[in-house]
Amino acid sequence: MKWLLMILLLLAAAAQADVVRKHKTTAAFMGANESTSTQYVAGDRSADESTVKWTRGFMKTMTRGKPTESKTIIRLDQQLIWTLDPKEKTYTEMTFAEFREMIEKGLSEMQQQGEEEDAEEADTTGEELYEWTVTDESDPNPKTVAGYPCRNAKLVAAGVNKQDANDQVVITLDTWNSEDVPGRGEIADFYRRYAEALGLDSWALTPGLMQAAALYRAQFDSLYAVFQKAPGESVQNLIEIKRHAIKGKSLKQIAAEAAQDEMMSKLPFGGKKKTKNEAPEYVWKVRFSSTGELTEAATNPVAAASFEIPEGYKKKEK
């Protein structure tokens, strides 16, 4: 629960009372995408306009690699979320209760499987089966990022499987934060109230981190303290989870095939002897990554119409 605000401030486009934020993000999870977003917040209302272009994976095929635009309006005062399709001039409506149920269902499903292309290598091993080492690699020297004076917080949690030393997981969180970004207090306040209204832990609000948090939650909790050394809003950040795992067939498959060969060789008609199995090859593979940067921050007044359904939009029923 502690790292709820830390992760939200690290990844989510910030929101404020009459505050404007623009972000650029790249992510690799169940494919890869690039996005730009502009978010407006005024008190208990937030509107996020985004353009996403999928560059790899199933979604690239679905969208034909073309950018897709969307807008999401969050109304804490009504406990409603509206998702708008500017191209079709339509919108859907979801209550906070429905959103919470959807997240919990998604979390449950994502704990059971990894990316479709890596189904045989899905990260289904709990973090308790690993020996963990957490290293603080923060740069002690402040630097200016995008015009803001920033301090760095970088932590690396490395896990080694207790049964197989070749099976390793490395979680990296690296962020440059600034206390001088206009309206950062309102950002934290909005997301704090949003999380409270949903009754969820913070990690559940971060797209793509559901699976990572479920599998390695204790490690994320242990990283929180170091982030106190770099207070403020994230101006530039990286989150990466990679695993050193078997390339191709899993150990389970290799063992099964070996047992089958042994059984076949003992049959009267003589099983065909196969070539000797080679030692399994382990490779590093990124399971999740996200990089983000703040491209613009302002405290300009936001028109009330930004938080309402535009005239002419039709509601799509569920």
C-alpha cells in the first residue's frame, strides 16, 4: 500500500486543480507502444487525452499500426469514468465499482498467464522462491531534466531462484524527481482520493504493472524508502522487469521428452534413439518496461467543458 502514490506519481500523467500536464511514454507489455498524453485536472475532475501507436504485438495488427486517439474523464464527484472515442463520437460509462471489479478480474487472470507469445515461459513463479538482493544505485548528484532541478532514485532488486541459479529476475526502478514542478501537490491529492474512492491498492491503478506487482509485490514495497531521498514529481522515469529464463523449451518439457525417450528405448520394437539433449540455453528477456518523460507542465485554468461529454456524442451500451 505504501508505494501506491510512488508508482502513480512515477507513471501516471499528473493531475491538478487547474493543472495541465503533457507526457511521452513508451511501453513494452503484451506488445509495444508509444504514446503522448495531455491531462487536465481541476479539483475532483480529470481529463486525459491520449494518442497511442502500437509498434509490436497483437494490438499493432488490430490497429494496423495506425495511431488511435482516446479521452478518459474521471469524475470523483460522481464516481464515474467516461471513455470517449473521438473518431466515432461515442462514449462508454463505468462506475467506480465496475472499474474496481474489472481491475480485480484482470489481476486474477494476469497472474495465471504471461504474454501470449511466451505462454510456455509465463512468469508463474512466486517471489518467495527467489533469494533477493536490493541495491540502491541512486545518483547522489542532482541534475537538471527538462528544465527542472531533479534528484535521482534508482533501485535494483535482483532475485535468484533457490532451486535453479540460472533462473533470475531483475526489477529496476529509476526516476528523476523534482519538487519544483508546478501543481505537484494537487497531483498527489487527486490520485490519493481516487485510490481511496476505488478502495484499491495503488499498484492496481497502474496499467501493465498488475502482473508485476502480484508476482513481486514485496520487492516493490521494499523499494519505497529509497524513493523518499528524491521527493517530488517524476520528470523522467524507467521501470523494467526482466527475467533470465530458458530459451525455447522449458525444463518441464525437456524432462518429459527425456522420460519419453527412455520409455520408448525399452519397448520390444525398439524406440528410435534420439540425439543427446543439449544443455538448456538461458537468455535475458524483458517482461515489462516503461519509460516516461514530462514534456510540459503548467497551471493554466482549464475550461469546465473539458470534463463533460461533448455535444453530439452517443453513449454506447455495455
